[in-house]
Amino acid sequence: MSKIHHGGRIGRLLYVILLAIVLLPSCREEDEPQPVVFDQTVIVFMPWSTNLYPFFRQNINDIERAINAGMLKQERILVCIANTRTQANLVELRLEQGRCVRDTLYAYSHPDFTRTADITRMLNDIRALSPTPRYSLIVGCHGMGWLPAGQVPRRAVPRNGEADVPMTRWFGGLTTDLQIEVSTLAEAIGAANMQMEYILFDDCYMSSVEAAYELRHVTDFLVASPTEIMAYGFPYHLCAPCLVGDIDFAGVCQRFYDFYSTYVWPYGTIAVTDCRQLEALAQSVRAIYRTQRFDEDELKNLQRMDGYSPTLFYDLGDYIDHLCKDAALLEDFHRQLSLTVPHKAHTDFYYSNTNGCNEIHAYSGLTTSEPSKNTQAEAMTETQWYRATHGTE
């Protein structure tokens, strides 16, 4: 009896040991942290912009505040920022042990981001580092809408250097050799085969229908300002959480407005353009141009969106309202415009470095240079938007 009892205990002991050996690997697998599967990469592109570097640093600090508050889930934030005219770094912002850290991944020497090849190289580096199914792009620098490099009104520059007036942004740099063509950016994104979920321009005048149409094949949405934007730029500590995960464009506009309506310089305009709707908008405008003629006497009554003389950027919706006398065509245009610009917001006034505060009485979120008499707008006839709406392509 004792032998049988002893053997049973040994058998049970062996069984327990074997069971533990079998279960041990699975327990270890459950205890080990699983790698995060990233769903989205947000690219923040800040090329050298002469006098905006301190503001870019503030922008990055604001993004870090959002990250420290728990913004990131399955997203990565990669920042390409030029520290000098000849040096740029690609930096990842990520949460590590409860706080945001900066990890420099690449250093670029003498990058020329006015060239398609150099922007494409940067985008390809990011794709290799972060092969996610979704990409978005935030561009922070100076901006001048659709205008070609070098075609910047001279009167726009002097006030930026005065201490008693606020600074604003243009796309590229203050000198021609630093200005990036919208077409160059579109070509670079296309060459990298990296369709953007959205492009956010933290730059002046970039909510332009001519600029948006140029980018329609490389991004689904455009987030930008139709007027000058203050040098502080987007309040990323408020807006960034709306730009990752399930994108909340309405939230971006609301938070942007809430910030600038109480800012020391209380001027801010913002709009979201659904670039997938731009072809239909172009068809609607083309139908209007076929039969309607603009009365030049109405030019003085249009909602201007800049401080230049003559005006370069007019509100698109207000221009069509003054142009079109056909009720059916106008109704179709406004129906399509509401689909094309689903979200927008503005303060009562916008600010221009050239002439100060300007009242907003009409606001569609998109500008056009179509009726402009400014010689800087002469190249407008070469834009894809002009060709599409005037039947020249």
C-alpha cells in the first residue's frame, strides 16, 4: 500500500512539473509588452524660414505638451526641422516612461527643400522608418498661396521687422532662394507615392483654391488659412489631439478659433477643404464662367483677404456671388462649395502686415485671385485651377 501511495505522489509531482513547463512560455508571452502596431505617421515639415525658428521651437513644445497629456495611441510624430540655413534634423517625438522625448533619426547637411528631389528624399526616409498605412503632413513656414517663388509684393516685407506690430508667416523663406513652389511640394509627394490624409499649412494665404487644386491628387484634405496667420501659428497643444487617430476637423477649427479669439493679437481664419470635391467645384465654376461676366465696378465691393494694393486674394464665395446672376448656377455652386469646405471659422477681423486690421463681411474659407488687377497675379492663367475653370486644358 505504501509503495502504491508513494508512486502516486511522484506521478502527480511529475505531472505538475510538466504542466508548468508547458505553460511557462505562454505566461512569459503574456507578461512581455507587445510592440505597438502604428497606424498613422504625422510628418511635421519646418524648412528654414529666416525669422520663424523661435516660433517653430514653440510649436514643437506645444506638440510635446499634447503628447505628455496622452495624445498618442497608435501614431508617430516625425519632425523635419531646419536649425540653420544649411542643416536640418529628422526627429521623432514619442512618449517614453511617461514623458515626451526627442530622438534624432537623421541629420541632413545642406538640404535644398525648394527642390523636388530633396523633399522626396526626406519623405522616402520617413516611409522607411515608419511604414504606416496612413500619412499626414503639417507644413510650417512662410506662405504666399499659389504665387510662384519670387512673386511676393515688396510692401509685405518691411512691417515684419517692426517691434510694435505682430509677425506673420509666408510659405518658404523671405528670399526667393528659400521659397517652395506648391507644384514642387505636390511633385515631391507624388514621387514618394505617399498620399496624405491631410496637409495642414501653418502658413499665410494657403487656403487658396488655386493652391488646393494643385494638391488635389496628393492629399484628401487641406487645412489652412485664407489670410495671413500670426507667427505663433497653430496652437498645437489644443489642435494636435484632433489631428491624430480619428481626425476631428471640426474640432481643429473650433480650437483654432477659441485660441485666436482671445489671443493677444485676436485675428485668425481657418478652413478645411475636401480636395476630393475640387473637380466638381471646378465644373460648377466653369459653367458660371461660360455665361457670366464680371462687372469691374463690383471689384471694390468684394471681400478682400489681404492688405495688398491692388488686392491679390479675394474670397471665392463672395466673388462668385457678385459674378453670377443665374440663380440655378449660383445655387449649384453654393451646394458644391459647402461640400468642398465642410468646416471653417474666423474672427471678426483678419490681420495683414501691410495694412493692419481688416473686417470680414463674407467668408467661404477659400480665396481666389481670379479678378485681381495686381501684376503679381498675372501667372494665375498658368495654374491648373484657371485652366480647368476656363476650359484651356
